[in-house]
Amino acid sequence: RKFRMSLENIVIIGMPGSGKTSVGKSVARNMNREFIDIDLEIEKTVKMKPSEIINQYGEPHFRQLETEELRRHCMKNEVVISTGGGSILKRENYYYMKENGMLFLLERELSKLDRKDRPLSKSIEKLYEQRKEKYIDFSDIIVQNENIEETAKEIEGKFYE
Ligand code: S3P
């Protein structure tokens, strides 16, 4: 297979618990690219977990931090970026993500989403209703995530010809 030369970032969006981090790590490993997890970058910057920031300072404050990290990391080249599930809530974020990136939406059955340590996932159906159009609107390519390795391969496949 021939590698399609591309400096484009791979940006992964989707519902909380849909597997963005696992799939992103796998893609980065297979393609030998740097992996960046926006939630983790926020955590490194403020020394608090996203759930703690939201619980203590509220969601708007967290969203500001999120936009700042997205802006900073999406300027890079050839990296794999996993975003937080709410990154589609601000239009501004779209322009940062699209700056140099191909946006992959991970879809997964709501009942299969991982809800561990996710304060906003209490009512997943409602969250999905509020967000689904935005996820689709932001995405370049939609992939169904049933299996981490298969999904990673599908994403990588878009960079080969
Ligand atoms: C959020 C999802 C979380 C994290 C924060 C808010 C959301 O990331 O950014 O708790 O609004 O959907 P994951 O999608 O990795 O769970």
C-alpha cells in the first residue's frame, strides 16, 4: 500500500465514552504520530481533572480551558488529537480543529458508552439529542466504533491509497 503524503492532523470527535482516546492512541501508534488528548492537556495545565474543574468551577470555565488547548494543539502538523465530547459545542472550536485537520466522528451505541468519571454523562440520551447534529455537522468522516483496532484501521485507511 502506498502512503498518501499528508501533514493533516487526525482529529477525533464524538460522545463521551465513545472510545476517542483508545482509538486515537492506536492510530497514533500505528502511524507513528504524536498523540494528544485534549482532556489530558487541560489536566496537565491546571493540575485538575476535567470532572473536578466542572464540579468546582462550572462548565463555562472548563469550556474556556478546552478552547485554549484546542487552539494550541491544532496548530501542529501530523498529530492525532482526541478531543473532549463537548468540543463541538463552540463554533470557534471548529475553526481550530479544521485549521489543519481531518475530523473523524466516532459513533457508538448509547448503551455501550463508557460513563466512568463523566459528570455530564448522567443523562446520555438527552446529551446525545442536544449534540448529534453538531457532531455530524463538524465531522468530515463518520466511523462506527465497535472495535478499537478495526476503527483505527478504518481511520488509517483514509491516509493510504
Ligand atoms: C465532556 C466530555 C469529557 C470531558 C468533560 C466534558 C463533555 O471528555 O471533556 O468531562 O461535555 O462531553 P470525554 O469525551 O473524553 O469523556
